Amino acid sequence: METQNELIKQVTAKAEKWLSESYDAETRAAVKAMLDADDKTDLIESFYKDLEFGTGGLRGIMGAGTNRMNIYTVGSATQGFANYLKEAFKDLPEISVVVGHDVRNNSRKFAETVADIFSANGIKVYLFDSFRPTPELSFAIRHLGAQAGVNITASHNPKEYNGYKAYWSDGAQIIAPHDVNIIDNVNRIKDVSEVKFTGDESKIQIIGKEIDDAFLAAIKTLSLDPEVIKRHADLKIVYTPIHGTGVKLVPESLHNYGFTNIIHVPEQDITSGDFPTVDSPNPENPPAMAMAIAKAKEVNADLVVASDPDADRIGCVIRDSKGEYQLINGNQIVMILLNYIMLRNRELGLLKGNEYVVKTIVTTETIKAIADNNNIKMYDCYTGFKWIASVIRENEGTMRYLGGGEESYGFLAEDFCRDKDSVSAISLMAEICAWAKDRGMDFNEMLQDIYLQNGYSHEQGISVVRTGRTGAQEIAQMMVDFRANPPKTLGGSPVVTIKDYADLNVTDLTSGKVEKMDFPTTSNVLQFFTADGSKVSVRPSGTEPKIKFYIEVHDKMADKADYDRCNRDAQVKIDAIKKDLGI
């Protein structure tokens, strides 16, 4: 293990290179301040490693340094990406890319830097005129026939962060072999002078409303019951973009579907990278939804929906049996959407036997039950929509995609886009609300129906945050410990199966039999399954300094009146499992 003195020596050498004339004055001053400071914490955190592509691309805190988001780390990533595109598409007369960004501080600056570098490398750039939802970037790549794309966004991370998502020609985030090849090309850049920062304006085309219109028209085709919307056009829908990009398209899409009563949260319609009304702009956190819920109470709304800052994730609040507004979790959002899509496809006679849905391995198993009950194939894949997109790509032309989602509030109802999409998900969620109302049900009753027909489940995600270099080491050690000493019981039920995606082994603890899983690559994920049907998944985040635990418990509902009892029992069991895990 390296000593603190060796580490300081290493990061000092890296930082001193950033004092050269290749870097702008502001950057040089920031680095010099870190070098001169008695406390070397900022210096170490900024330079102890280089930002790397994870499950969501490049993501980090903004600032000077190799481990920070700035025009130089963004520049090196883009130059490496450009070099790889020129290798991969060398036979094309012209290579083109689409560049988009969210509302975060520096996002426009980083997007323009990316556009300049691509254009300086002879690559045509379609640059959005201002911020746009992430899914629209994915759509635009396919719509324009581009070879790749870059979106500058840190999704729902705190305001200090920004990020860089790289996309391939199918509109999906990059996976192997392209991710590794891009990193190889980035690593070959040894000096910032190798990055071509001076753009070629003739290669940059500004795009905007024409792509918006095409995207919204495509989303309108996903509607499965236009007549029910006509009957409930005045449904009271509260929507908040939480200061993000969704304000551009979500209200317009809802109007496009036929809804006339969209109620805004004016303070949160203001686009700002400082996210002034929330501590965290994440719709899965109740405080981020507080203003929308207050507005819903004020107007007696039927539905509350939200999108995160880059408008790929959806938040949803429904009324419970007592009339209280309750945030539903990401698993329930996926269940509701997929259940409706499968049911309506069946009612409309659209099922031909080649349909499928997709979920990630940490998402509720109840989705498998819903698919099985509809005789529809379900695929499991790794966390991250690039893996759902990979399944879509593999089945292109032979099977029909109905939808896919993950527990972290992401859903994709379409295949003309290849990243999670809150614009279409919110539009469909409003349609489902109208559909339920047409049948004399509220959302809560519809959710209970799903559990009654497919089995009850309750899920809870817990994130243990460990920041910085020491935090990364702690998280790595936790995974080592779980592998060396897996839990024998969870919540009073024996662990009967362990799935380790690091070696793709499934171990049956009853028989001792070990089998291999069929997955495209390995991943640092562990899963424990108990005799009573509980599932616990453990994985370090690929984009944030945390280790995530996903707990899922199951029960049988005798009738709708049994729902509250199931909820109470499930929470008791989840608390017991958390204690067993030491979290």
C-alpha cells in the first residue's frame, strides 16, 4: 500500500503538468492554489486518478484536475472518441455526431467544446440550439443517421457534478467493444496539446425544433387508447421538471396526447443548474417532489408526475386509499407501465407471439410474473439502459419490443429511442390514469389489482455512500467480504441461491451445484435468494461514490383488503434483512 507521502508526490507531479501554457489561466490558478495549500485533500481528490467511463459514461465533480469534469478531461475524452470514430467508420465519406446537453452549470460550454473538437477532426456535428432531454439526443442520432452522439449531463446528481454520455449509431449508450476502444484511444493522448480545440464552424449544424417535432410525433404513436383520453381530457395533472430539460417537451407531449389540464409548479419551471428549490434534483427523493405534492393538494390533482434534470427518469405520485398523495417507487412505475402496455396490446389484438419486455436484474421479479401471465417473453439484463438497448438490438427485426425498465425510475416504451425516456413514460402514465378512471378505479386500486393477479412484492433500495479515494477502497472491501462470507439467512429465511455476476456463477446452496449464467460480460454484482422468495442484490454504483443494496420481499394477497397488512409485514421483513446485512 502506498504511503501518504508517495501519493502526494504522485499527484503533485500530475498537477504540475497543469501549470503549463496549454491550460487556461483560470485552471492554472486553481491548480496552483491546490499545490500551495497546506491541506492536500483537494489536490489528492482532483488528481489521484483519471475520470473513467462507467455504466453512465464520464461523470464527476466540476473543477480543475484529472479526476474532475472540465474542458480538458472532456476534451481528451472527445479527442479519443473522435480518433476511434475515424477508425471505426473510415470507409464512410462523412462521419456525423449529435451533441446535446442539459441545464447544468458549464453544460453548454462543455457541449460547445465537444462540438469544436469533433469538427476540428473533420467530423460533422449536429449541435442542439439549447438544452434538451437526454432521450431526444438518442432519438436524434437514429433520426439523422449519425454514427455517434455525446450528451453533457450528470442526470440527477447534485449540482456540483456534470457528465459525458457517449452514444453509438443505434442511439444507445456505448458498450463493449466500443467503450474499451474509446478508453484506449483516450489513454493514448499523453498531452493536452494533442486535443484539437479549435473548431471548424462549417462542420457544425445547429438543430432544434425540427427534431422536437419529429420526436413528439413519434411519441404520440405510442398511445394505446386515444378515446379514453378524449373522455378524460381534463384530468388534473401536476407536472414538475425540477428545474430541468423536461420543461421543453413534457407539457407539449401531454397536450399532444390530448390532455388539457396540465398544472405547473412555476418555481420549478425555472431552468437552473443550481436547482434552487431542492437539495437534490432526484424525483425518487420525497423532498424533490414536495412542491409538486403541495400543488396537487391545492388543486385536488388526479396525478403528480416529474422528470429529473435531463428528463430521462420519471417520478410519480398517486393517491392512496385514504386520499393521501404517495410517491410510488421505480419498480411500481415499471410494473404499472408494462402491465398496461401488455394488457392493451392483448385487448387490441396486437399480440402475435413474438413480443418481449426487458427488466434489469435488480428490478422486481413481479414483472416476470406479469410477463408470464401474459405469455410474453421477458429478458433480464444488467443495470443501465445501454443493456436494455443491447437486448433491443439483438432482437431487431425478429421480435417486437413492448417496453423495458429499471428500478431506478427509468422506463422506455419505444424502440425509436434507445435510452430511458420520461417524455413518453409520463405521457403514458397520464393515459393510464385516464384509463383507470374510465373503469371507476384510482391508481392505488389498479396497483392492488396487479399485486392480486401477480403476487405481492415490496422493494427497498439502500445506498451506502463512501466518498473519495478511501471510500472507493471501503466499497471494494465490502464486496470482497460479502463474497468471502455470504449471509446464511436473510430475514429469518435461509439463503438458497447465490448469483455472482463477477464470474457468472449460480450456486445452489442446497445441492452445491454450480451453473453458468448467459450474460454478455461480467459485472461486480452479487445476488442472494432466500427460500421464501426474498431477493437481495448488492452492487457498487458505476457513476456515484456509493454501494447499493436492493431488497425485495414477496407475499400473497388474499384480496385488496389484505394490501395494508402485506405492506406492514413486508417492512418488518425488510428491516430484519437490513439488520442481517449490517446496513
